Amino acid sequence: MLTTLLEPRDGRVRIYGHDIARDAYPAKRRMGLVPEESNVYTELSAWDNLMFTAQLYRVPGSQRASRAQELLETFGLWEKRHVKAEDFSKGMRLRLSIAMAIIHKPALLFLDEPTPGLDTQSTRAIHGLIRRMNAEGATIFLTTHQIEEANQLCSRVAIINHGQIAAIDTPERLKAAFRQVQLIEVELEPDGAAHGQALSALAGITTVQNGR
């Protein structure tokens, strides 16, 4: 819904003062989106992909070439700028997709699972970009299943379970909360009462159930 791909069924969503259900285009012009599935045009070269995207986002013509070169150099794709994206590896396509999403210098960036399966170099480049953009004032939404990635990059983390937010806080506070409560399930045989009594004697064990 925040990326305007779905309309809210209830309530309102405002991005920089714009109601995305009624006035989506001004909000879209200030955001960038990197979907999990590549949105790169494989029949185009890396350079042409960036030029096309720059036109869509109304980047001034005088800035397009310099901005495209800067991004291609940042992501290690400058030497491949005239190669069609169909010949790119998964990591190269992802780096190009991110370059396309930020060529207009968005104030809001959405990244959906940007690093799984990538080589170390590509992952570091993407992490570095996220940190730089955030330091320069951009707001970034990162969807990831990698807890350590969220811990390293995010200032606020939401844990979602079956579509519902189960917890939301800073990484430090979430880790502190999880350390306080830990659940260990121990399955004992029907005649394991003695073992259950021994487990109960351990510090911090509050409940022991015998039997299957």
C-alpha cells in the first residue's frame, strides 16, 4: 500500500502530505522501489535502462548522463554499460535495479529482499548505499528475512507474523526483550519423572511437563 501498488481498504495513507489513494503521483515521484522480482528491461543495455528510468522520473536532461555514470561506477557496472541486461548475472541485475530506483535521488526508498543469494561484493555495495542514503536524509524501508542484516542496517525493526506486526522497536530493545524470555521444550518418556524433577531444579525453569 505504501508503494501505491494496492489501495487501502480502510483508513488513509499519506506520504509527504499526499493521500496516495487520491493524489498518488506526487508521492510516487519522491519514492524509489526495488521489488524482489527484477524490474530491469533485459532487452536494453544498462545505460539505456537508466536513461529510460531517468526520463520517467523527470530527471533534467542535463543531469541524466552524469547521474547514470555515477551510479554505474558506484555499482561496478560502468564497463558493462552498453551490454544488454539479459547477459547480466543476478547480482548485476539487482545492482542495476537499485541504480534505476535511485537515479532521481528519492526521499523514500523501498527495498524488498535485496541481498539473498548475492555475492559478498554486491551485498557490501548495497549495504554501503543504504547507509549513505540514510545518512543523507532518505527514509528506507527494507524487507528482509535476515535478522543480522536488519540489526546492522535498521534503526527501527518490525517483526511480522502472518501479516500482523508482532513487535516493533529498535534492534537493541528487541534483542534485550528476547533475551529475557526464552522457551525450551523438553520431551520426556512416560517414566521420566525423575528427569523432570532434575530439570525443575535448574535456575530459570518455571514449568516442566512429563510425558509425550
